[in-house]
Amino acid sequence: MEKMDTAGFSGFWKITVWDQEGLQGKKQEFTSGCHNVFESGIESVRSMRVESGAWVGYEHSGYQGQQFILEKGDYPRWDAWSGNIAYHTERLMSFRPIQCANHQESKMSIFERENFLGRTCDLCDDFPALQSMGWCNSEVGSMKVQSGAWVCYQYPGYRGYQYIMECDRHTGEYRHYREFGSHAQTSQVQSIRRVQQ
């Protein structure tokens, strides 16, 4: 994955991370992405405070592995960012700001099959259960993000694996579920919400 250039935007994003749970231990502040926290002088991130902007945290360095949405607030331990005990990731090793998050003007299209084929649905609001809006299939084969940034979840109620979809990544086009993230093992998506700033 390419390294993000966030020069000129440093006043917009700010995150403080600690190497211990409970906002304790060695502390670092960032206003741009961190490809590998080990290179910044800490072994791993075990708690954090997002002070401004929206961020995505990764289980591994190099923006790889399971993704976690990080919006404004405190994350004193792993369950605050994972939101689900079944996906136990006690530390984060890389993180980056989300540049195109705009909660008010978010729009995306989901497709039943890969390469934008099959049944389609346009979204501009949050859906805790896609089935409630008439999407009978538990899978989404491909997506197009026209504006904003979105979080797709494996299960209803914003639970399970998280996939952060952005308008400026891959020009907002995700042709196959393997493009949803480096950890994507299934096209199962049952809830979707807009990223908030």
C-alpha cells in the first residue's frame, strides 16, 4: 500500500497513543499516519485518544491486517476499538487518518456480485441491518464510494470484522471483497455506517 501524504493537513488530525492500557505508559502524539509504531519508539499501541479527525488503526504494521475505525474519543483498551470480544486484537501496530470522511455528504453503492454486477442499492445513511432495508443477501460483492467514508461490518448491529471504505482509495471502487481490506476472508457485510469527524 502506498504511503499517504498528509502534509498540509496536520492541524486537522491528532491522535495520542500509549503503550499500556488505560492511557498509561509511554506516550506519543501524531498528526499524520504511522506506518510502524515500533519505528516511532514504542512497541505497540494498547490505548489511545483521538482528539481530531477520523483514523483507521491496523493490527499489523504497514497498514495491514484487521482494520478498526477510530473516531473522536478515548480508547482505554482493545475492546473499545474492536467492539466485539470475538475479534481479540489487544494492540495496534499502524494507523492513518481518513482524508475524505464527510458524515453529511456520504454516498455509496453496494452490488450483489463482484465487478459491480447484480442487484444494486444506493446508500446515503447508516444501516444497522441491511436486511431491514430489503437487502436479503448477507453478502456484498463489490462497492463504489462516491463521497465520504464508510465502515462496513460483517454482522448486523455494527459487529464483527470492520472494513473502512473511502472515496479516495482505489478511486472509491472496490471490485471484489478481497479489496475490502488485507484481512477480508468473506464478502459478508450486514451493517454499514458513515464515518464521523
